[in-house]
Amino acid sequence: MHRPRIGIPLSLDDRGRWREGRDYHYIDRRYADAVDRAGGLPVQLPIQTDPEEVAGTLDGLLLPGGDDFPDDDPLPVGVELDLVSPQQLAFDEALFEAAAERRLPILGICYGMQLMARARGGDLYSHLPSQRPDIAEHRLPPEGRHTIEVVAESLLGAILGADAGRVNSLHHQAVRELGPKHLAVAHGPGGVIEALEAPTGKMDERGGRSDGGWEIGVQWHPEKLDEPSSARLFGAFVEASRQGHPS
């Protein structure tokens, strides 16, 4: 059976966090592990000059977690953002656009979901604790969990089923509003958007979209969760990627 090629852009350390005076690409291996277990062929992508050419070699795109997005509005004293490298952001945005233009299946996780929202006219909270002090903390310890409510009549709802349950939560930025090309399909405490998807067509019997489109973003980290729902999400993503290039 064909193992679809799933591109995973790497993160860039251009501030000497790994070793002074050197730029490093890096990523949590659990993204590739999750794709591999689901039957996909993970392909790690360093920053390079032609994102459109890169997208042309892929069957699907996984946008992983990453650093913070910039905000033009002033933040409270003592709050500092761990900003994504401008080079990284430009590459990720161009890669997303190229993949979307080719109608490749796209799965965004945390930073990846936020990038998808921004690219489609959405807006972010740059620091939930100061901008939404009325809600519970969303940056939890690794073992921390909170509940989510998933829209049952959505692609994500069909994939996760009734037992989406409790998810991890490792973020302090979040989607505030979505643009017209995305729907909010899951919410967490305080109404924070926990998942988005593109409203393109209907589910078919194999878990993909009938018109070939497949675009989902989740705010939590399913690659870190040993749950059946996480396996179903990666499985549906890989299967949608395979449908474009059947064996």
C-alpha cells in the first residue's frame, strides 16, 4: 500500500538556544512517530528557497507546534513572547499556501492551527492570561487535561467520535476570531477555539472529503496523547493524503 509523503516543517533556532553562534533546525520526534504509526511516510522539511516546489513533492502537510506569533499591541509589563523566527514564519506561511493551492490534506497542531487561522484572515490572542483573565489557565503541565466540546456535525467530530474527552493544553496564544474560510469545530474552557476546519464538501465513507479537500487545525497536541482519538485523527489525515495518490 502506498505510504503517502507527509511533510513536516522543522523549527528554526536562530538565537543560539541550542548552541551559541549556530542556527539549528529541530523538532519533537513524536510528530513523525505519529505519522509513521498511521501509515504515512514522514518527511522533515528544513527552510528552503522554493516552498511551492516542496509542496509538489508531498501528499499531505502537517504543520506542527512552534514558537509565538508577534503582536503589534503592547503586552503587560513582564510578559515577553518567545517569537518565531521571521524566516521560519515566512517559510511556513508560503508552504501552507502552496499546499492549500494544491488541495493537499493539511493538519495543523497548536502553532500550526494558529498559522492556518492567520493565513485565512483570523486573529489571535497573543497572551491569554492577560487578554482573557476571566478564563482558566490554558498552559497546563504536561500531564494536565481539560475537556473540549466538538461539533458533532463536522469532519473532526466524525473522526473523533463521541469520546474526544480530555486533551492536553500547552499554549498561551490562541485563535480569537476565524476568517470566512474556516469554521470553529471545537471549544475548550471559556469558549476558547480548540479546533478549526475548512467547510469544503462532505464526509465520504473512508473519512475524507468528497471533493478532495481536507483541512483541520487543533489547538492541543494529539502527538503527545496515547489515546484512540489521537490515533483516529492521524489515521484520517494519512488516509486523506493517500486518497490523492492511491496505490
